[in-house]
Amino acid sequence: MTTEGPDAPHVLLIACGALARELLAINELNGLPNVTIECLPASLHNRPSEIPELVRQRIHRARGIEVGSATTSMMEATDEELFDHETTFGRRGDRYDEILVGYADCGTGGKLAEVCAQERVEMLAGAHCYQFFATEAGFERLQDHELGSFYLTDFLARNFDRLVWQGLGIARHPELLEAYFGNYTRLVYLQQTDDPKALACARDAADRLGLELHTERTGYGDLETAVVEFTRRAVTR
């Protein structure tokens, strides 16, 4: 059995909408056509306590063999859709051989790990997406270099206004800026791709927050390694 063709194991990846474009690119770069990506809304970044139960529901739905064919392509998906809605990429078929949860802890305080253990599915290692994009060693280096770093990825940079400025209420209550960011010293932009729009948004975010901008080119980091290794292992199970 291989990772390509009709006999390849069908893998479901339940992930954060903030990772959708990166996961699609990883699938394309590594030839993983039998991986279906089902994304929960990226807006859960501001409501992480909701993530564990929503992931559990998606696992149960997948195991209930929901049959369908409606999917979304990367070109059709907008940031607005990924931010606010569930989106599916790839083949939604009648069975999944393996399920991978495309979240790290992401602020759930260990609750997501408990759900994954109970449901006997694997999840991404680490505390958050910043760590697996930068890699564990790279993130430790960034943290050790300077305390008080605020992090953005490509998606989060493009959606800074929606996620942070509006999402945290700073637009309506400017006095919250000091309360939220008074102890930060720099904004670290973890750059997955050469996206001029995301870079411009990161610069604007740093200006609005009054922070020094540091750009770190990471590519897909440990996210690519984890997805590819999981899919390769699925072949042998």
C-alpha cells in the first residue's frame, strides 16, 4: 500500500482554519492526495476552551461514516471563510483509516490531549502553532533571545485586525492596548511563505502595537514533518 492511488489509506486531518493553506501546500509538496483536511474556524484562537469538545464531535462524525462530496479548493477558500466557518478540503468519503488532530495544545490546558487520548487519536506535539512552525529548538531560541515576544504567522498577520484589534476589543476601547500589550517588547512574525500582503500586515500590526518587528522565515517547520510522518506510518498500519 502507498500514500497515493485508490488503495492508499484515507487520512482525516482535523485542524485549525489558520493552518489550512499550509496543510494544503504540504499535501501538494509531498504527494498526499488521500489526506482530507477538515478545518474548524480559526476564530477559536480567541475561544480555546471550545476546541476540545468540537474536535471530539468531528471525530465522532468521521467515525459515523458521513458520506458526501462537497469540498473547497485552496483557491476558493477566503480568509473570512477560514476564520468564521468550518471548511473541508479533499475527498470526503465513506471511511477514514486514520485520524490526526491538527492542533497542538493551543491554550486548552491539556483538555485537548485528554480528548485525543480518550478517542485514541494522535495530535500534534507542542504548545501552539508558533512552536511547531519555528520548531521546538527554534522557538526556544526566540524565547531565550528576548522575553516579551508576541507572535504572528502568515494567517494571523493577514487577520490581525479581525483577530486582535477587533477580537480583543481594542478598536472600541483603546485603553485595552496597554493592558494587553504593555509587557511586550517585540512582534515576531513567523513567515511561512513569501506573501507580501502578510508581511505588510505584520509591519502594520507592529506599528499599531508600538513594537519592534522581527521576521523569522520558518517555512512549514515541524508541521510538515508531523503530517508527512503520520501519513507514511498509516501505510504500515
